[in-house]
Amino acid sequence: MTSIKIEIVLILLELYIKFSAALRSTSLPIGGLFNGLTLPSSVRVFEKMVQKSSTGFYHGRSLESSVIDSYSISLEMCPFTSDNHGIAALIDARPTDGICDTICLLCNRYNVSHLSIGWETTETLPTDLFTFQYHPPPDLISKAYIELIKFLQWDKFTILYESEKSFKYLEEIINNWGNPNEPILFRKLDPEGDNREAFKELIKVAHMNYHIIILDCHFSNVHKYMMEITQVENSTEYLSFILTSLNAYSLNFHEIPALMANVSTLHLTTHINDVKWKDLGINTDNEPIQLETALVADAINHVGKAIRGMMGDSRSFNFMNIPPPPELCVRGSKTDYEEVAWPLGNELRAALTQIATKKDLPYFEIVENSNGTFYRGFVVDLIEAIFKQIKNETNIELEYEFYKVADNKLGNPIPESKKWDGIIGDLIEHKAELGVADLTVTAERLAAVDFSTPFMVLGVSMLFKQTEPPPPDMFSFMKPLSLDVWLYLATTFIVISFILLICARMSLDDWVNPHPCNLEPENLQNIWSLYNCMWLNVGAIMTQGCDILPRGPGSRWVVGMWWFFSMIVTASYMANMSTFMRNNRRNNDIEDVKALSEQTKVSYGAVQNSATYKLFKNSNDTIYKKISMVMDTSRPSVFTLSNEDGVNRVLKGKGKYAFFMESSAIDYYTKRHCNLKMVGPKLDSKEYGIAMPKNFPRRSLIDHAILSLQQIGELTRLKTKWWEIEDNVAHCENIKSDGEQDIGSLQMANTSGIFLVLGVGGILGLFVAIIEFLLYIKKMSAKDGVTFYEALIREWRVSLNPRELHKQAAPPGSAIPASTTPSTQGALS
């Protein structure tokens, strides 16, 4: 048995890049921004960490502003960064209350990385590409509170707050409260005043002691409020509090011995005695670490690693000629900002993001636990299956081990050199013998290395977020006509009925002989009451006709005009109804790349400088060139640093952003996010293969093994495992098939209004018939001299007997009543 050892390149995150001594003289400036609302410990930590930086890759200085509003601070930032004192990154410790303020906007305009310690809403983060948020977003924290409330099994609670900003912070809790029978109580607290009356009213009247109390306030005010509560309530052991401040864990409630309540907190930092904090001038025995200070330290470490990683890649980064960062001053127009934006801003932003990326599923992932470090993913199982197949077919056992490529790249030519980076570069230099990843076979790469038989065929397509279906409307049958048309129609119906009544009453031809056999009648009859006029008009507009018709020329002219009007209205309604139904069934989303290029409402992008982007950039197709030009000129930038960033941007884009990526990746994400979908056909055809150096001696073994795995269905099984089963809790295909409905048929939710109208009309008609029947019974009982009950029973037996088709004109024992309504026979003749 032959034993051969092969090293395989696996592209993954490189957490630390070794750098040379020649780079130590190059240093990028970073800044720290603080004001009166930030903690003194945050300033001390920033200055100490900058002083202790021994890498030589960055240096820093801080601006401690005396003002609070962002515009005034931006005016101070201009001279702070002038005279070649610009900064490549800004660590902003100010509380920004969830908005991208003037400082944030300036940094994004100048391509300066903005490391924000305060929180920002997740809706704006996709557009603020150079802003990195370190504070957890409010919706994430709210979800944690929701889980805590569920765990504590409380069904009612009260929210005490200091500012209206709390509603944004607690929005998820308020929106997801599922007990309408127990509304949430809200009370605003005065941090400077006396709140005892408010607490007394809540505890004694609203019985707050049976609620869980969410206290959203600055952690320094918690003791004040707790003291006031103990002064109005002795039995505090029945109270339960959730403190929203992530610094509240550091409070000492032993200072309030009367407080016996259950107090729950969430926190990201711990109260420990750590030597590293003492080195930074903070004694944790006397000064607990606040979240702001800890996040400042994290931000400095993050930007330091990013700069070291960016400048340590000497093959792609010209570290000897670094343009100085711009001064952060307010300018007049968008063009003014673009002209002086820092050219290396995207490089640093990319480095900051990669440090944040730790896996690239479904292809590979590094897992570290107590048992050690191991690899998992599709390509890991693929290599294992290939080598196992080779052993079964040839009895040759190949040993292998994975290692991580240093620069986290697949492989592209390095400008102005004959070298390559990434996996391809390591293969050319024979650092490895196989390169396995989501590596596309291209003509450019085939000129440098060889590829195996493809193990996956795919193409570029579009990823969209599925549009939310419109809510069902039970009165959708009224949609073909607008409300004002319905109102005008009803008004016209009533007016025409009155006009017809007047014309028919005035017309001599509509006064007829009630007894045609009597050639000299004493009285003439006119059947046209308002009721009959309306009945004729209803029959016309419903296209059902009527059993009575006018005789006079004036009345016939009015009816003829109404028939013409009814024909037009009915035909228009039916046409609009047909169109309305088709539009509801039709998918109005963009269906192909041509439709995407012809609209401006939906922006679209791809991974920056990826093979997908180059498909459009290098194409001679008019549509593809237009898409490339639009992507290049769009502001804010539509490019992302990874497929995962693109997926997140689509999810948050509310249907206004589309992302170009490989169909295999789209298939993976759509099985985990049920509101995503692939749109349109594949725009090209490409293949993934295993890369190897030119003239690799065992290429034929690998090719034959891949073909064998294809034949026995092993490649399909592996793809099913990693695309549909592993790490998949959504199983979106099952959800779609279970809830799938026939889009070609009307659903009950949209037609229930018709049944409602029929039911109401039928019940109304039944009531009218009953009232008419009872009035007739009353009349007959008086005429026949019998009781109402006897007359009711007599008529009931005759009228409501379905087997009786005839009844006497007058009941037995009574005279035949004279006809009060003349015959309409003459009118019908």
C-alpha cells in the first residue's frame, strides 16, 4: 500500500498576520472622541492603550469635547484633523441615541472607519458602510428581556422610564406582548424630582406588586428609585425588577437593606479583578468595569488588529506610500467629499470586517473545543470521500492535512507582478498540493494551475427578499371600482328611480285599464310606485331584467338611458374585476436581469472585485455593461465584502436591494431564510473544481474518484447534507410546501365578503317577509273575528306547507276580500 501525504489549502480567517520589521516605521493615526457624557475611565483606557501599543502600526490621540450636540462637535473635529493630522479611524465613545449623527455622516463621507460605542438601529447600518457598532442593538437586547420574562412566567408587567427614548429601546418587548387582557402600564420617572406618589399609586392602586417591573433608566439613578419604593412599600419581597442598564450588575443593593425584591440584570462585562485593567489604570476592586469602557478597549484592539492585518499583507498593500487621511470638515456638496475621500478607507474597512468573519459554511468551518481543533464542511467531507474512493479503487492510501491560507483569498493575480495571492499563490509556490474551496474554474486560473473534474456546476443569479403578500380583503369584490364611483353609482340609482317615478306618473300611456274586458272603466291604474321603479333599475344593472316595463315614451327614454348606463358600468366592473384578479395572482416582482436594469427603485450589488462582479464588468453585453456601470456609480456603495454581508443587506433592504451571487450560495441561504428567493435564470455557467499545481501526478486519480462519486450519488448526498440538513433550523422548503396555495384560484379570505353580503341580504329579506306575514295575520284576525293566534295557526298550516301549492283566495268563513291592488295584467300586455 502506497502512503502519500498531501497538504490541502483551506481558505479561512487568519487571525494574526506575521509582519516584518520594515513595516514598523509605518503607522496610521486613529482618534478617540469623548465628551461630558462619556466616562473618565474610557478616556484613560484609550490613552493608556494607545501609549502601550508596541506594534508600530498605529498611533492615536483623543478629542475631549466640552459640547454635547453633534454639529458643534463636528466644528471642533475640523481643526482637530487639519494640518495633516487626519485620522484613519475614529473611536466614538459618545452616546448617540440610535442615530447616525453628523460625526457618523462625516466619517462615512470621507471613507474613515467610524467605530461607534453607542448603539445604532439595524435599519441604518447597511447604508452606513464605514460605521461599526459595538453596542448590542436594542432589538437584540429586547429579545433577551422577552426570553427572561417568559422564563420568569410573568403575565403582566409595568415599564418605568426616564425618557421617551426608552420606547425605541424596548420596542420589541412592547410589540411582542401577547396578553391583550393585561395591558402594559407605563409611568415616566423624574430623575431630579420625587417619584413617591407615582410609586404609591402604582403599588397601592394598580397593584404593581403583582407585576414584573422593567426599570429603564441610567444605572446611577437606580438607587434613588429603589429608595423611594422602599419608603412607600414595606413588603418589597413581592416585587420583581428587570434593570435594562447593562451596567446595573455593578450596583450594590446591600446599601438598601429594606429592599427585599427580586432584581434581575443582564450584562456583557464581569466584575472581576483583572491585571490587564490595572495596567490600564483601573482598579476593578474599587471601580467596576462599565460597558462603555470595555467596548472602547475592544474597539482599540479591533482596529489595531485590522491595521496590522492590512499593512502586513506586503504583496497587495503598498505600505511605503500611504496617502494621509483627510481632515473631517463639513463641505458644500457630495462631490467635494468624494474628491478628498481617503483612498485606503475600503482597505481598512475590509480588514475590520474580516477579522469579524469566522466561518464560510457550507464549505468549511474551523471548530475549536475541549477536544481540540477540527475542520467540518462540504469540502472537508468531499476530500475524505475522494481519498476513500481512491483507496477502494487502487489500494493507494493518501494522507492529508488542512491548513489555512494566510490572506483569506481564493486567488487573483497581484498587480504589476507575475505572482498570485491566496490559494492559487500557495499552489504555484508548492506550499500545498491541492486547493479546495468554492474555487471557480476560470481561463485565467487555468493558465496558472490545473483543475480537477468539476464537482459542482452553478451560475450567477439574483437574490431577492420575497415581498410580503397583501393582507386578505373580504370586500375585494369592491376593489374594481373606487369608493367615490360606488357613491356616485348609488346616488345616480336613487335619482334615476325618482325621475322614472315622475315620468311614469305623468305619462298617459302608463295609466292603464285594470280590467281589459271592461271597455269603459271607471278607474285607470298606474303600477309605477317608487318600489317598482327601483326594482326595475336593480334588475337592469344586475343584467337580470324585470317583469314590468314602462309604456310611455318619456319613461321608456329614461329607462333606455339607464340600461345604456348599466351596460357600460357592468362591463367596466367585469373588466376591472378580471384585471384585478390577474394582478393579484401575478408576481409583480422583477423577474429577470433585463427588468432589473430598466428600473431605478431597486438597487443591486455584488461582492467587491469578485468573479461575479467581473462577469458584468468584462462583458460585452449591453445590459451587463449597464448593470456594471450602475453598480460602480451607486452611492452609497452597493458592494459588500462577502456573500454573508450581501444576504444581510437583502434581508434588511425591505425589497429595495438585490444581490448577485452564485446559485449554489443562493440555494444555501434560501433554505435558511424563508423570506429569500432566487429570481430569474442563471446568467452564466461556471464550475467549482479542486486546484492543483501544473502536471500534478495524481490528478487522474482525483478525477476518476470524483466521477465515481457522481455516479453513485455521493456528491448529491453531500450537498443535501450541507445545504439542507446541517445547521438548518428553518427547513424553508417544508414551510413553503405546507403553506402553499393555488395562486390560480380565489381564496376564501378574499371572497368572504360576497357571502357576508348574501347572508345579510337573505336575513334582511327574511325579516321583511316575517313582518309582512304578521301584519297580514293581524289584518285577517280582525276581519274574521278570530284571535291573532288562531289566524296565525291557520295561515301557518297553509302558507308554510311545502306540499300545498294552492290556497283559497279567502279563508273559510270570510268573504272574498276585494282586491286592493289592481291587476298588472294590463301593464304586461
